[in-house]
Amino acid sequence: MTERIFGIHHVTAITGDGQKNIDFYCGVLGLRLVKVTVNFDDPQSYHLYYGDELGAPGSIMTFFVWPGAHRGRQGTSQVTATAFSIPMPSFGFWRKRLADAGCNPSALATRIGSSVVEFNDPDGIRLELIARDAGDPRIPWAGGPIPEDRSIRGFFGVTLSEDGYEHTARMLSDLMGFVKVGEEGHRFRFIGSGAGGEVVDVLCTPGGVSGSLGAGVVHHVAFRAENDESQRRWREILAKAGRNVTPVIDRTYFHSIYFREPGGVLFEIATDNPGFTVDEPASSLGTSLKLPLQFEKDRTAIKSMLPQLRLPGGATE
């Protein structure tokens, strides 16, 4: 294996209410809104990005905003849980904060040696807080409402729900370079080669209901490629292995290729660069609507179709 997957780049999900989404991910979880843009494939809808101070790969949770969308069904062939990394001593703080916000957090439990609390976001997306055994050296955003010593560090990992196990496991280990490090019941844990956000759990649920798209489900998970050349080699590797891979797509803040793993979950490989400061300075990330160049000529029409949002700090879009 000459190429490396450095962990998760971002996770993209679907929300039916952009304002509730902002209020929860910024106000309750304390993430920074780093980009307000549109879905490049559907510019009549918002695409919101949250993360650490600069939206570093491994910290980015993104949402397609589909106002009034029907509720999707969580099930097989989907990412059914997204886990954030927090400091070990902060579980009491987070369980109280989540309970006060009406999130009904679970009791503290242990899973494959890691402490975990489960809860749902306002759309019903399953989220988890997990403490890394060795701690997490990543620096959280210091400008949010959460004390720095309790703040989210970025992703811990994701859970893939699958009808079967072997084909997905083989792709993760033999093709993508993940290493199996443990199992518990029907859950199998794999770790990539990054310094955070590198865990993929495969949860085998034979006979489970198939997932469907809609509000409250994850659309896809993206993994990190260091640069364009690494991504190009990944595309060659995947095509040679029989995967149907898209051409490279310019997403302004990163470049992307997409494919489905054997169990049907949509995977992306995204480049670390150029990042979210390509079209606005770090100090004002996420404070105004940014459009890709091809849509700038239609800004007035696009804004007229988008619902107004109240952004952190009191600005509106």
C-alpha cells in the first residue's frame, strides 16, 4: 500500500431545518460555522459546514439543507453514527449540557475499550461523544461557548451499518489500508493512519431495514487525501479494483472523487487543500454566503430562493 488514508475528512448529512441545525451545532456542540454556501449540485439549497477554527480536515460536519424534507430512514448501507472526540474528564459536563438541551443523552458506557455517550441531533441523526484512550492532541476552537478543556477536538470516527461484513472489511483493510483493532458482538473496529478521526466501525446487522435518503440521515463520509496527486493515485487504485469512481470534482474548498463501498455506503476521497480560507479570511469564516464562481452571476436569484438564516454573532443570510 503506497497511498495512505489519513482518516476522515468530513461527514455530510441532511437537515430539514437550517436554523435549528446552526443553533444546535454552534450553540450546543460549540463547533464553528466555517462556511455558508450552496449545494454545488443544487444551488437552490444551502450547504453548511462546521468544524474547528479553520475547518481542518477531520473536524468538518456538513449539511445539505432541505427545508421541510421528509424524514429519511436510518438503516443498512448508511453511516448510522458519527462520533466526536472529547477529553476524558468532560463526560459529566456534556451529559448535563445535552440533557439541558433536550437531547436525552445515554448513560456513559464502554465500547471496545472507549467511553461513549450517545444522543441525537434535532433531525434525529445519531451522534456520539467518545474519549480517545491516549487523549487527543488536536486543538479545539477557542471562540465558541464550550470551555477549551471540554471542547470537541474533531471526529473520533463513524459507524457503517451493513447487511454483511466481509466485503466491506476487505476493502477497508486490503485496499484502503485500515487495520482491524478490535471487535465486540457484531461491531468490528478499523483504524486508519491519521492522528485523529481515523476510526471506522463496521456494524453487521443482517436482515436489517435498508436506509433511505431524507432529513436525519448521513449522505456520505469523506476520507482524506493529502493532495491532488495522492487523490489521482487513489482514483487509479479504486478503478483498478473494480469500483465505479467519479471524475475529480472541484468543490472549491477541496477536490473530490466518489464511489460506493461493497455494502453500498457512499464514500468520498477529498483533498486537504485548498481549505476554507480560499474565499474569505480566517477571522470571518462562515459570516456570509459564499458562492462558487459559476453561480456568482445568479447571486440575486439564488438568494431570493434561500430561506433567511440567523448566523452566529447575529448576522443574517
